[in-house]
Amino acid sequence: MSTTEDTTKTDDGAWHGDSEGLKEFTLRLRRFDPESGKAPYYEEFVVEMEPHRSVLDAILTAKDHEDGSIGIRCSCRAAICGSCGTRINDKPGLACHTHLSDALDRSKDGKITVEPMGNMPVIKDLIVDMDAVHWKKQQRVTPWLLPQEPLPVKEHIVPREAMVDVTQSMACIQCGACVSDCLSMEVDPLFIGPAALAKAYRFVGDPRDSRHEQRLTDLANDPHGIYDCTHCFKCIEACPKGVAPMNQIMRLRRIASADHDIEDVNDGSRHEHALVNHVKKWGTLNEAQLVPDSKGGKLHPRSAKEIASSVSVIATALLRRKVTPKTALIHHKNPNQSEIRRIYSEIGARDERLELNLYITQPDEPEAPGDQDSSHEAQIESTGDQSAVNTPATDRTH
Amino acid sequence: MPAHDVLIIGAGLAGQRAALAAADAGSTVAILSKVHPVRSHSVAAAGGINAAINPEDDWRSHAFDTVKGSDYLGDQDAIEIMCSEAPGEIMHLEHIGVTFHRNDTGHLDLRAFGGASMKRTAYVADITGQAILHVLYEQLMKYHDRVDRFEEWFNTSLLRDDSGRCVGCVARNIRTGEMRTFNAKSTILATGGVGQAFKPTTNGLICTGDGMSLAYRAGARLMDMEMIQYHPTTMTANGFLITEGARGEGAHLLNAAGERFMEKDAPNKMELASRDVVSRAEQREINEGRGTGPLKDSVLLDVTVVPKNRVLEALREIVNLGRDFAGIDITKEPIPVRPGQHYTMGGVKTDINGETDVPGLYAAGEVACVSVHGGNRLGANSLLDTLIFGKRSGQHAAAVAGSMQMPKISDAQLRDDTRHIQEIIDRPKTGRRISEIKEELGVSMNQYCAVFRDEEGMTKGKEIVNRLQEEAKTAYIDDRGTVFNQDVLGALELGFMLDCSEAIVTAALERKESRGAHSRTDFTERNDEDWLFHLTVSQDGEGADAPAKLDKAPITFTQWEPMERTY
């Protein structure tokens, strides 16, 4: 029943059809027909395939042989076109980029459950309305280059590293996997979100763009902008192309706050400074001080207002013994504070900020131990780019 | 009913470039695509784009390489235009934001590619097509008030008025099932190739020859359809493409004995000979028992000879492909590859402005045959083709539209198409499944119209195509709905692929010589005396059953006489 291209053996025992053999897989697809008037339901299809084949191959086999009405967008089958973003056993990703064997390993009930992506309305079966969410958010970040006029006669002369750097966000295939599982977007549907903000970095990190400051001011002051990200790493885990959207958001923040001194109305920049200063001072976070410090200090009118509005929360915390007056007022200091101070002074002494960019690799970087023998499974588990992670390097931005 | 100066069908590189060019020229523009534009198959173009931008290079050298690569079947006036306009187009792309790789001085870096006499391929890692496509889409978003986008609309017919002029199209909104006519002064086809008529293929599932078939049905000639490119390095495991950029960066091809067999075929260019030459050499090694693997059906692509950091920087996508789809770390071991269907050199015959035989109808990109690729396309010339002729079509269509009234259309075709779709949906489940026919078509075309061909095989192939055309008339689908009924679109796509396949096999049977990608074991030599012309295929009469008719079309020569082709 297989419609597979004939897969063949290789000398070294890499994946191939014959020796690996066919195996039965049960797909559990979430079906939804908007014309039926019925609620979504799950339908099972059993397909027989080689375990290294993709979940998309299995769905297409079911579609070809059993039910042509199964709805899924797809084209390239090779993780390039970004069409087949879905949730497989609760994990967002591309159906073409997920092996059946891996999907089964993650399954709790021995079945491979495939559902449409989250945070976007479902149109039919596994097809979601990306226009309503994903593309609308892209349009929000002014997603085109605004170069300095007049244009050069030939190409812009720009550092090699800068182009490789923005190529990381250009590697985004707009599949929506990061949007699907963005926790901030679940809470705040207006959050610009990981994909669109990674797109924004593609311009802010591009030396040819002439509006870095305007872009950053806009994104910092938008209540649904760069400071709306809660740093949960979900988008980094979801991304099949190693774009690491959250990292791009953090870089936008650093450039906004450290390079352009943008003080945003959301207190995002002050909040970050407060955090940094707390750790420098105490080695730990001082919760009682954090709010006033994020507002510009205890004596600042903004703080008074914030503290006044927080009185009931503070009172409840005290009553329920979540905090005591002692722990609230006398902050615990890290015993190794001198070590922490040393790190601060070392970083502070640098002429320019060094950023860990896992996308750029350097020639003289030694290979990480264990790379040679790491299994395919382990590499595929990591949705980031394993090869690049093993050879981290730093680059200079701005 | 939408009415625009210029209607573009297909939103890959050619379509988007045409839309931007027409909008820049002041036209009202609609761009319609059966998938979201960034899903278009241009996204898969990996290696780069050719242009003579090195001060030591000359566009004439690029043009000659292209003419030679085409095995002298390319039209030299069109090739001169493409190559001379290439550097300007690259600079335009750079200016609108493409993140081309730079060299140490901050200028555009160039990599080596097959069939080229010097390094002239600009690139973005090995995601060049993706990078350009996404940047063009950024521009389309910028032009949102000037270009109307109809994303996920499926084109079912071209509209012609009484004079025979193309005045728009009929399309189905995939999301809602709504059928609508689109009225336009000029219509540009940019729907890509027909790789899905072959199995395996490097092409996406959407590459089903829609525009070729629609133009053919509207009376346009298809040209050079026998010229099907088999890419030398597709993964044996699954048919996926490994970019020619790998060989451009220095990777070797080895047979089972570990020999670099390209020494025999191209002692100078070795692995960087033209694609047809390399694919034939590989197929010969395999056919003569020097292939690797238990089935001896592969050769080995050895990327380990390229420095690892360069691989990770410039070829990271194929590192991922090897790891994720074949379980091979290409930085540590060679990967089994073989020739696989990749590109249709032929297509709708156009002139240098993209105009087809049908007034008001243009074609650009893989759907078109200008012809700049002739018998064999050079790597990294396809992106260039899409952009140059997309731009020229858009500009020309806009200029024409400026001086004419909006033509009148009737909705007879709309009613016909609506009825036809309903007829497919209502078919009883007595015939074959659409997917079965598609499978048989792909396997047969790949068997009989592959790297090496002969009369006997192609005759069989033609019989199969003709039988499948009959079977397709009663083939059934499952989906009875209107929202995202991909099933019924699959039935229409099958019809497109069958039209194209018939044209391919008809032309291939006719050309009794070996030229470019068309390599016959019963006529092994190139024969300039008898076959130095294009073959065209058109529909003999009206209606779906009209047979294919063959004709000749002259090749345009400007400055290069046919010579023996060695690499």
C-alpha cells in the first residue's frame, strides 16, 4: 500500500526501506469540517510505513488511499516551504520534518496524534487561518527594508558577519510553529509574537536599514511588543529552522535599551536594568524592591501609584504568610557576591558587547565532545540547529 | 468581479517580480496564487543566482556559457538579454533587502557553479530562493495598497474574448469554494513547472504544470517540452535535492570503486560540468554496475572534502536535510545520490517580453520557454530567468494596459468550470482513485522519459499517458465539501499534468537525436543538420480531447555558432 518512492539501502546502514522494514502506525487526526455543523472529532488511520518516514508522508498515504478529504497544507516535503505546520503529540512543528518513529516515542498511547496549530482559528482539519494571526502580525512590524536614500549604484558594502547574522532570521519559513505555542500570545492575543519580532530583528540587525531607532521605539513602546515576551523558550523549541525567535527578541531588547537608550512606557527597559542591578548588588532578586525600581525608584511618582495599587496584594501576601515583614524588608544576599561582582566588572570592562550567536560558526572553534556519536534521535529531538550549537561562537553586533 | 490592468497567476519569484514591476509602472495589479506566495516552489531554489558582477567577468561570457549549456538550443537574443540585465537585477535585489553573502571586503561574494567559466553565483547560504522569495513578499506587503493579493485561489481557466485575446481567468477560492472571474487587460502566467508528473521529483506537490496546460488549452504553443532536467544530486533515500552549491564548494562525486568518474566525461570542469553531462555520467556508472548501495543505484556525493566550517556556513540546509531526512552527517560521510527529475526547460513559448501566442497572455519563469535554457539549464540560471522575464513581462503588460480599455467578458466559462467541478465531486466511486492515476503517471514518466530514452520506452510511455487521460475522466474523489476541497483540486491538477506529459512524450519521441537533457540510446549523437530547431506542441483543434500537434520553430542565433560541447 505504500506510495513511497523506493528507498534504498546504503552501505553504512543509514535509513533505508528494506532492512528497516515496514511498521504499522496509527494516526489519530483531529478532524473538523466547518460545513458539517458538527464539533471537531478524532479519526484514526492505520498506515504501514518505514519508521524514518515523516508524519506528513503518513497523512498523505491515508489521504491517497483512504480519505481524500483530509485537509492539510503541504508542498515541498523537505522543511523548506513551511506549509505543514501542525501539532504532533502536543508539540508544534512541521509534519514533514517529524519522523514517525520519533513521533511514536513521544506518544503516551501508542498513537500519533496530529492536530492543527494553536493560537490560530481552525479552517478545516489541520488547516488554520494564518492570515488572521500570523500574517497580520508580520504586517505589523513594517516588514520591508527602509534603506538610506539615495541608494548606492552597486551593492551596499556591509560586514560579512552582519549578513550571516540576519540570515538566521531570514531562515524563517513562516510556518507558524512558534506562534502556535507562544504562551504570551495565549494570554495576550495582541502580542506581536515570536515570528514577527524575529522578522523585526531581520531589519534592526541589518546595517542597510535606516530606521533602527524608530523601529525599536515603536516595538518597545507597544504594550504588545518586545517586552511582552515572557522568556519561556517555547518558540525556540518549536522552530524547525533554528531561528530561535526568543533570542532575536532579546537582542531587540538589548539594542533598544543599551544602544539606543529607549525608555519605554511599559517599564520594560527599567525593569531589565532593575534586574541587572539587583543581581549585581545582592546576587539575587529582591522582589520587594523590583516594582519600585522598575518604575524609576521608590520616590518616583510612578512608583507611588504602583505601590498604592499593590497594597492589597502585599497585605494578602503578608496575611497568608507568603512573605514576612523581615524577608520583605531585609534582603538575603548571595554569599559569593564577590564572584558575581567580578563577572560584572569583567563584562563591564569590554569595549563592545559580545553576543552569543549560535548561527555564526568560527573556523578555530573546537568541536564539542560527544558530537561524533550523538544519535540521530538526539539530534532531531533538538529542534534547534545541533551542528551550530556544537560550535558556538561570538559575534559583535553594533 | 475584480478588474485590473494586469493579472498575475502564480506568486513565486516570476509572479511576484512581475507584480512589483507592473505596479511600479503604474498599473493596477492582482496576483493570484493557489498557495500562499511564500510556499511557492521558488522557495526551494538553494544554490544561488548567476550574474557577471565580478569586474573581471563579462555578461557575454555568462551568455556563452548559457548557450553552450543549452546545447545550442537556447535563443541567443533572449540569453543576451537575460545575462546583460543580470547584474542590474542582482543590485536591485540587494537594494530591496536580500541578504546576499558578502566577502571579506563587504562586497557580494560569488561561488562556483556548474557549466560556468568563472565564479558568478551570488547566494544566501543555501537558501537563496527562500531569501529572495521572502524579500519579494516583503515588498508585496509594502505594496499592499497597490497590489491586490488573492492568496489560495486556484485558477481553473483562462478567459478569451471573441477576438481570441486573453482577458482574465476563472478561479476558485480554495477557502470558500467560491468561483469567480477575474477581468484583466493582460494576464501573466507564472505558475512554475510540472515536476509532479514525475516520481520521484525534487519539485513540490504544487508543481503540476497548471499554467502550461491552461495556455495549451487556450491555443498557445508549448516549446522544448522534451527537455526535462534530471539534477545530478538528489538523495537516493527520498528524492530530495542537494544543491549544486555542494559541488560548487568542492564536493566530489564517487562511484563504488571510489573513483571520481567525472574525469572521464569532463576532465576540466569535473563535477562542475553541465547538469545533463553529470547526470548522464552518473546514470552510466549506475547502469554499468559501478553504483553504490545494495541496489547499486547510487553514486556518492562526498562533501567531507569541503572544510567543515564552510559547510556549516554555506551549506547548512543540506546538512540539515542529510541529518533529518537520510540520517547521514554529510560533514563526516558521503551521501548516496542519483539523478532525479528537477526542472522543465520547456514551457509556454514566449518572446523576450514574455508574450505568448495568445494576445494578452504572458508567461514567465519555469512555466515559460523564452527559450533561455534550450536543451539544458545551467544551475543558478533559473532564479535569474524568473526575475528578468518576470520583470519584463510585468513592464510590458503594464505598458500595453496603459493604452487600452478594460475588455468585456462573459461568465460562460465561469458556469462551465463550476459545472465541471461539480461533475467531478458527484462522480460515482466506480473508476480509479485520482491518487492511483497520479502515481502511475509519475512512475511511468520517470521510467520512459528519464536521463536515457529510446523509441520503444517512450512509445510505451505515450500509450500509458493516453490511457491515463481516459481513466482520469471517470476518476473519483472523496471530498464532497466546498471549504478547502483539496481533493477536487487534485483532480484538476491531474488533468494539467496529463496535458503536459502528453506534450513531453510527443516531443521527445519526435526529436531523433541526442541534445542537452534529451539523450536517446537509439540516436546517440547531436545532429545539427536535421534537428537544429525547437519543437512546439499545440492543441490540434478545440476541446479537451484535441490531439497534440507538432511543429518546428527556428532558433535565434546572434553571435555563437554551434560547436562541439566539452567540459
